[in-house]
Amino acid sequence: MNAPAVCFAGLDLGTTTTKAVLCDPAGRVLGRAERPTPLGEFDAGRLVDGALDALAEALAGRAPAAVGVTGMAETGVPLDADGEPCGPLLAWPDP
């Protein structure tokens, strides 16, 4: 029986688009997906749902050995004492 191929995932929560990619050790793209990132103030759950949906599509059932994540500038969300979002994400380009 052959061992499963090693692959790595990347997730970029960008200002306008959330992108997910799956690559092999040589950098060849095995899968990719994109979702629009909401603009202005928005619910953190929407961003998480879109990111996980894009990642699931890019992975197509494969399990990466590692996942790298990057995010947009200085966007933040207020958290309560339990670490749960208690307000909208405050996107850095929002006036």
C-alpha cells in the first residue's frame, strides 16, 4: 500500500479575497479556491465560514502536513472574556 502524498496548505485572509491553496513539496498547485472577503464592518463568523469553505474546497478531502495562515493588515475583532467575538470585525480600510 502506498503512503499518502505529502501536501501543504496555505490560507490568505485578504482584504478583498480569501484564498486557499494546496501544494506538493515541489510547489505544484494541487488545489485552490477563493471566496470574497466582506468589506467594512462584518461578523467574524462570516469570515471564518468563508475561509473554512475555501480551504475545504482546495483540500478536496486531502489532509495537509501543515497549514500556513496570513491575514489582512491591522483588522481586528473585540473578544469577550471567553475569547469569543463580541462585535464586528473592524477592517483596516473602513473609514
